[in-house]
Amino acid sequence: MKACIARIEERNPSLNALVHTDLEHARSAAVAAEKAVMAGEEIGPLHGVPTAIKDLFSTRAGWVATFGGIPALKNFVADQSSLWVERMEAAGAVILGSTNSPVLGFRGVCDNALFGPTCNPFDMTRNSGGSSGGGAAAVADGLVPFAEGTDAGGSIRIPAAWTNLVGHKPSAGRVPLVMRPDAFGGTAPFIHEGAMTRTVEDTVTTLRILVGADHRDPFSVDERPGFADVLGGDVRGMRIAYSPGLGVHQVEPVVADAVGQTVRSLEEAGAFVALVDPEIRYDQTELSDLWCRCVARMVLPIIENFRERGLDLVELDQIPAPLLRWLDHVADERLPAQSRDSVMRTHVFDAIQHVLTDHDLLVCPTVGALPVVNGPRGETLGPARVDGVAVDPSIGWTLTYLLNFTGHPACSVPAGLVDGLPVGMQIIGRRFADGDVLRAAAAVERHRPWASWYPARRGGSGRGA
């Protein structure tokens, strides 16, 4: 704990990864954990391990929660802890703070008007990705061993790709999601809870703690697999479909080249790889608009809940313009519009399922572009063009959000550096076949180890060595 706190004090002022800390709690919890070990008491699998939660929908009772840097919530104190906090603390982990996120998670970068952007440890002028970008930067820069990520469109996988981490989005239902006031709001799109780590083994360790049903989630699955057999990374004989853009997305050539080299490492490990694109009839603009509508519908009850508490976030001008535009769009829509969107999601689901009928896995780039340069406080966006084609700067440059329409497990693993900046490869599996996804991730780590790719430890700001 002393080492983590020292690293936070040294690096966080320039990195801006953690936006709230309770170091007094962390120190006392570490002392208590040490005493328990010395006394020979029974301990959990993460006994005394420091970690951090995401300042979005996860809360720890008594801590400030700003839901992604909403200025009007800078003094809002949560009255209960989230399921992620419950399960991690039950396993012995010590939560020392919360990490930066965009407002209500509605963009693939990490920036907001209250706290500003989070910097990328590989180049401090660039963004860490979002929406779990604060946690990703904290893990990549050695502030904590692992951090919480939530994922409604790529929010675990995008920052993992941009910061050289493992970011696993479990199958929908594998890890419970407790949402209120709308317990069913986490299905359109599917929202997933997970962790961002430096190794596949650490991902497996955290996943074992998070899986299993909870009575507050109507869709959680009562199953607790151990994933003990995945770390050997044996993919011999596995059938893998490789899609450079999932048939609809643009990808910068340098990103595609790096991912292509990583795909070859799976072939070298004994897998059979075939070039296959899902047959999706919608273009990338139609699909990114679909995601924006789905998320806006999910956010509406949250805003209404705050309004009932006497805090109108819209009237107080607390909602960024891109999200506000979509909120206005869906506020008065009729049921047929939502039904059409469900049909679109079904088509995407069927296209992914069709590929996975004949293949064990589907792999592709995680993000179509390299990390963007940070803009003014609260104004950073993703790229507006990828490989010369216009895309939605909120989400259209990622290859992640289609899997939030479908609920398939997906994991981003490091796929190399381009000009010193990380690239990620996304591994997609059949529903509840998280073990296959993690087995392939372990194979990549064994054949192309990425531990040496992290920047040299340093203080202050500036580009990483």
C-alpha cells in the first residue's frame, strides 16, 4: 500500500487518473490486513491488494460520486456500495479511490468538465481512452495493480487497447449488474462489469471473484467457473475467424498491420485462422447512431431520478452537447422506433452468431485508430475520420460496441506499439465461452509477451521512454 500511495503522489498530479482518494482508509485497511496475515487468520484471494473503482455508476458508501465528472455532483455522497465494491472487499481487496470517466460514460475517451482529461502513460499529451480511462491509466502507470472497468460500448476494451492492458468484457449475465431505478436498463445495450489488468492471469483472478448470480439482477447467471485451464494458452486446433474491420468499420493501416502480426502468433500457436467478415447490412454510421440511441434511452431514467431528487442536470447545463442531442432525440420517440432498433440489434447478433457457428473465436482490432491528443478540459473527442472516412467522434472509431448489442464475451489484448503508442486486438467468443476467449488471450501473451512494452518508470510529465 505504501508503494501504491507513493506512486499515486508522484504520478497522479500529471496523469489525472484518480479523481478521489481515501488514503487514510487505505492505510488503516492495509495495517489491518497485515495483522490478519501475521495472526494466521483466513484471508481472501485479494487480501490487502490495492485497487480503485470507476467514478461512474459504481459507488462506495460515504464517498463522493460524480457520475463521470458532472460539476453539479462534485459534493454528492453515495449512500450505498456497488456490487463490484461488495465482492472485491469481500475478497480482501482495499479500494483506495475512484478513477476518472466521461460524463455518464457517453464517449470513448476520458475527459470531463469537472476533472479534465486523463493522460496516456505512453504519451502524456494523448488520451487514455474511455470510458474507464482513469482506471486504465492507473494500472498501466503502476498506481494500482488492477482497476474496475464497466463496458456499455467498449469502455473496458477501448482504454485497455490504448494503454497496453488486458480488458475483458464478460458474457452478459456472467457478472451481475445491479442497476436502479431501472433494473432492466443494462440490456439495451448490454452493460458489463470487469477489470483492467496487465496480465491474463490477473484478469482470471478478478473474474473468479466477480462471477455468480445476485438476486438484484434479473439476468445474472448462477454459475461460478474457475477458468483454471485457460492460462496454459493452448489454442491448438481452435478455429479462429479474423476480420480486419468486422465488415463495417474503418481501421488505420498501421493499426491493421500490428493486429495482423498478432493474429499470426495465434497461427504459430497451432490455431487455424481464416479471413471472415460478419455479413452486416448496416453501415458504420447507422450502427453508431443505433448505439447512441440505446445509451440515451438508458441514461434518461438516471437523469429523471436526479430530477426527482431536486437536481435537474439538463436545466443546470450539466450534460455535454453530444449526449444532450441524443437525449432530445429519444425523449419523445414512439415504441415503433425502439422496435426497429431491436430488429437492427437482432441482425447484428445473428451475423456474429453465424461466424461463431463455424469458428470458435472471432478476432479483429479493438480500436481503429491510435490514441488521440487531449483537447481542452471536457472537450476531448475521438477521431472524426479513420482511414479517410468520416466517423462519429463519440464512438464510431471503435470496433467494440457491436458486442454490447449482442452480449458476447470480448477481450482486448496488447497487439504491439506503433510509434510508441499501444494497439489492441479484440478476441470475441461464443456466449458464455469466456474460457475460450481467455485461453486465446493467454496464448497471445505467451507468444508475444507485452510486459516490456510499458514505459520506463518515471516521475513528472512528458512522453514515455
